[in-house]
Amino acid sequence: MSDVGRLEIRFAHVADAAVIAHIHMASRAATMPYLPPQKRSHDQVARWAGGVLLTSCRTWVAVRDGEILGYAALEGDMLEHLYLRPDVRRQGIGTLLLDEVRRHSPDGVSLHVFQQNTDARAFYELHGFTVLDTNDGHRNMENLPDMTLRWTPDAAR
């Protein structure tokens, strides 16, 4: 177990886009092997992170010793992304990022998760999220069955 005490959660900056892109790509490859191979280059994903993600979402990064280890992006009350470097999973970093998102979402948080992503589903269930609906995949670009999960402060009590 790593020392999460030295971990800082801060708002992401445009200068973080390249690292966010790396984390996004590495995490998806390591934790979701059922996804089609990534067709976009690191530079393309970094441009998306800087030009779309950071402009449309409130985005936080988890930083330890100057190194970004993960990020979470919230658009309205929808958690669009929560990704960690694969080598720092299961150390409490995702929980700290999720806690930050929830602090900024007083009425609750929703998210979509692939039905096949059992690790993520278990993580969110552990943190009080419940299933709102399931879907055959027509609403995501991967066309994979997904589900909507929701956390509300009242449900956590």
C-alpha cells in the first residue's frame, strides 16, 4: 500500500494534457482489453484532452511527488472519466479522486460504465453507486453494453 498522505488533488491545467492522454490510453489498454485497439495517436488524445476534456469538464488530477497518477473529469453531474495509471491502482487514489468529484456534486453523480468492466462496477458499488439502467451499447461509440450508475448523498447515509 502506497502512502496516499502525500497525494494532492488539484485542478488539471492545459499543461497536464499530455500526461492525462498517456494515463487515459494506458489505463484503457490495461483494464479494458475487450475494447477495440486504440486508433488515435498519443498526440491526438493529448489534443482532445487539452482542447475538449479540459474545456468542457471540471477535471482534477492526483499528484504525488510532482507526478500525475490519475485524473477525474466531471461534466455537470456526469462523471465522464476516472482513470489511473495501471501501476498505481488499488492504492486509494481513485477513491480520493471520486471524493473530490462528489464534493463538487452536492446533488449526486452519475456515470456510464461498460457492463464488462467488472472492476469499475465493483469500485463504484463499494462507493455507494446504484444501477439506474442498462443499455445494449447503442449510446456509446464502442457499441458495447453499458449501464448508468448514480450516487446521491442521501443514499449514502
